[in-house]
Amino acid sequence: MKKRSGLILYLLTALFWAMTLRAEKFPDFTAVDLAGKTVTQAVFKENKVTMINVWGTFCGPCINEMPHLGEISREYAGKGFGIVGIVVDVLNNNGTFDQGTVRKARQIVDKTKASYVHVLPSGEMLGYLSNVQYIPDTVFVDSEGNILGEHLIGSKSKAAWKTIIDKILADN
């Protein structure tokens, strides 16, 4: 019985920690976008719902869905919906940005016409991003940065994203 109760306690503790790893609110941040402009969490206030899409320049599925996300961004403009991309692979080990990777990210954005805001990770985001295990990783937030629903892992078709977005907009 002692072994069993120890195992149960261990599993409950692991479950508790797993549940707390995912934030309920996106962290407040001050970052720069690919054009060098300052972006803060106030970007969320511009829309009822914002999609945060975490991607990398090395990620084929990320890049493949970006033209669709660009189209969605333009189609939903003025409808209370926006997209923010976070380019995760631009940081050097010393905390500076790898300018070659930043240039590559700009080229990808231009080529895919994914003209929504793409930010470079700031220190305030690192705790949140450390829990991202696979990319693309997408989450939706309300105008206050509160996370709506679960993280969505992997790329999706334009039709699949529109179905998800329409449901989130209808529910919020």
C-alpha cells in the first residue's frame, strides 16, 4: 500500500506541474519586429482575438503554412482578428540576434506574403517559449493576452485555420 500511495502522490504531483507549465496568459513583453520597430503586448488590444504563431526559419511546415496565414490576415482585417508570428531561431546563445537568421526570416516573410507582425523573442517571452516543444505552435489570445483554449501543434490548411478561427471568434 505504501508503494501505491507513493506512486499516486508522484503522479498527482507530475500532473499538477504539467498543468502549470502552460500559462493562462501570454507574458507582458517588449520586443522588436523584423523591421526593428518596438512591439509590446498592446498589439493584442488591436483585435478581439490574436493568433500567436511560433515558427522557425528551418521549419518547412511553418514556412508552408505562412502564405495561408498571410491570406487569412488580409481576409480577416477589420474583423477583430490578427496574427503575430514569433521567430524562435534568431537568438544566439549570448542573447543577441543572429542577423543572418533575421535576414532569412525577412526573406521568408516577403516570399510567402505573410505580412502580419513577426517579432523576435524578448527576454520576457523566454519562459513561455521554453515550453514550446514543437513548431509551428499556435495559440490564440484575447485583447488582454489571456490564452483561449489549447495550443495547436503543427501546420494546418487555410480551410482548417479558418474553421478554427471562426469558432474562436464566435465563442469570444
